[in-house]
Amino acid sequence: MEAIKKIVRVSKDHEIKINIPQYIPENEIAEVILIIKKRSDNFKQKINELKEAMRDDLFLDDLKGISEDFKAVDLEGWERDGV
């Protein structure tokens, strides 16, 4: 058994076309399962988590550390080119 996952948006005509890889033989049986994720709740949750992260000292410290770690890499090309 092989699983192929593809995430698509529901179009205005509410149709989804499935392209089957060429290596799968003709007349092979394929099971299609449609899982709908409600975007609005998930999207709202992600926005709220991002807002909370901006007040999270541990997150902000990690972000600052990562920024410091990559500062030299970010400037590498600019220094070499004389900018």
C-alpha cells in the first residue's frame, strides 16, 4: 500500500481533480478519503498563538539568540562585496 498526500483548496465549483502517478497500473484500486479542515478556527488559533508569543519571554530570548547567531552569516556577502 502507498499513501500520497496532497492538500488543496476547495474551488468555487467544489471539484477536486486527482492526478494519479504514471507508475501506478491502470485498473488499480485507489481509496480516496476527503478530510475537511475548518480554516477559520485554526487560523484564529494561530493568530492568537502569535500574539501570545510576542509576550513570551522565553520565545523572545530564543528569537534574539537566533538573530545573533545568524548576524555574521547575514553580513558575509555584504562585507565581501564592499557594501
